[in-house]
Amino acid sequence: MSNQRGNPTTWMTKERSDRKSVTALRKHRNQALTCSLQGCHHHRAGLSRFCRIHADRIRDVGDPIATIPPAEELHTFSQAIERWLAKGCPPQLRSQIEQELCYQSRRFKRPESWAVSPGSLHRRITQRGRAEIVKATVAKNGSDFRDWFIRAAAVEGWALLHFDGLPEFRERFIETQVGSWATQRGTPSRKWTMPIMTKDTSTILYTPKGPRHPTVWSSHTQKLRKKVSGAVQRLLGEDAVAASKKALHLGVPLWDQPVKSRWREGFVTLLDSVKLAQQRTQTA
């Protein structure tokens, strides 16, 4: 039965009968090579061309060496988008953008019944199914998908200025970082209460065996959160980036929109205005 995979015409052919041994040989030969990343001398992991450290970072972050966007800088980019929508965007274009954002938010909303407990998120559920469960949990928790689309545009703007990873992983990096917003707010979780025994150091009991501190029992409540893989984050990020482009890139790309500069005469692009603001903040 182990050979009955794929097209039935190839179930009993030699090409599939020795597939396991061929894969093991390829893995053995590949692991003898060093990581393809310049400056890394560790051996490769499995069939990957990277070592285990960089392969895990590609899975979780989206790029083996890229800097993760700081939350403060992404907040600056998000504020620039909101400020442009409120003041710099023409009224007719603003109305179209808001309508498209509302439409995309309705498309992303899933029934709350799709949200499951961490124990129900078993390994047989596909990555796409996990992504849909995260969307349902985001909707159940009351988060606004509009903020997610703004976040997607902010990550793209940040990457235009500060991305320092490998060019081949740039799109994957953006999608993973965008998807992390949803997994932070929509990962299935439940409260877990556990008893904790501590000593009351403010009280002393005098016993025949000498003074001692009494024992106090208390309860500690924490959230048990199910881990979501980087593949699920990329699927979520891919959907959010596509929705953000449909809503915010009408005619002219968002970061090429002209805005009035506070530090220069005339107009500059929205991306240049954020860049100038960051430079002013750093020199201040």
C-alpha cells in the first residue's frame, strides 16, 4: 500500500518502488554540502539548500537574513496611510477606496462557528483550512480586517525602504510579515488555570521546629495558544496583500501618490514623505 500514491498507472512501476531509497540518497548527498548562504559554513538540512537555522527562519520569517519590521516603524507607515486617506486623498478617490475596503472586509469575514479550540486544530487540517480558521477567529474576536489591509500596505512600504534580505524571498517575506498580524489576533487559544504554591514572606509562624513562612496557594490563568506555521501566515498574507492592492492601488500605486511635504516645497510621493519623517526623527 505504501506505493499506491499518485497516478494509479505508476503505483507498481520501478520509478515509484525505489522512490524512498532515492530520496534518502539525495538527502544524504545534500547534507554533505554546506549552506548556500554566503558566510555560513553549516551543513545543509534535508533536501534544502540552507542549513537548519536558515531553513527554519525562512519558514517562520520568510527570509533567512532579513530584518523583521519593528512595530514602531510599521505604525508610522500605517499612520501615513490613514493621514493620506483623511486629508491628502481626493474625496472621490477616498470614497472608492473606503467602499473597496468595506467590500474586502466582508469577503474576508468567516462564520464564527468556524473558529475552533486549539485541540480541534489537528494535523489533518490543510494549510488553507487553518488559514480559514484563523480568519474566523479574527472575526469572532472583533478585529477589523480593514486594519489588516492597511497593515499589508504598511509592510510593503517598509520593504521598499528597509528590506535587506535576499531578493528572491522578498515577496515571501512580505506575505509572512503581513500574515503575522492575523495569527497574533486569530490563533485559536483557550484559558488555562493552574494552581501555584508560594511562600508568604510577610508572615512568620513560630513552630517547635523554628520559624517559617506559611504556604499560600493561588491560581494563575494564562492563554494556551496553538502554534501556526509560517505556511499559514504566507497564505493569509497573500490574501491580505491582494485585497490591499485592489483597494489602495487605484490608478496610481499607493506609495507613488503625491502629497504635500512639510519639509520641502511642492509635492513628494507618499513614500518619500515617510522617509523624510523618519530621517527627521533620527536626527532630532
